[in-house]
Amino acid sequence: QVQVLESGGGLVQAGGSLRLSCEGSGSIESMRTISWYRQTPGKERQLVAVIRSGVGEHYADIAKGRFTISRDNAKNTVYLQMSSLKPDDTGRYYCTYPGGPWGQGTQVTVSS
């Protein structure tokens, strides 16, 4: 089973940007669907964005117009480019695929 490792989180001011990376321990080419989720304080884990090979991308309302999901199969990596960040975006971000494991996540903190 391919493990995933998230990175790229950090502390950023409101209005700033971050690019998160999700690197697979092996090939991700066969993973048709890969998703980013986040868990914010006091809330359950929620879907942020999904990328489906040959279909396209889907964004939750919280991400529309601000976040972009992409994948580079040659690098076994999925990205989440986040811009116009808000303090409400503070949380731990995870990537996963159907039937796959959850990684450790990467912490994003947005200061006001």
C-alpha cells in the first residue's frame, strides 16, 4: 500500500499563500482519485478538494476560487496551492486516496 507524506504547512499571515505537497511512497499514477482534507479545531475532518484523473477537479465551497489541486505523477506528488488564506483555514491538512491510509498531515496556521 502506498503511504502518503504531507508537507508544506506553516505559519502565514491572512491573505498569504502556501503550497502543500502530498508525496506517495510509490507510484500514484494508478490512483485515479486523490483528495485533500482538513481538520480544524472543534470540527470534524472535511473535504477540501479532489482530483480525478481524466475527469478533473472538485472543490468544496471553502476552497472554491482560492485553492487549486494538481498532481504530478512523474513526481508521485499531489499539490494543494492555497491563496487568500484566512484564519478559518487554520488546521491540519491531510491527503488520501480511496482505500488508502491517512498520513500525519501538515499543520497550517493563518494569523490575523
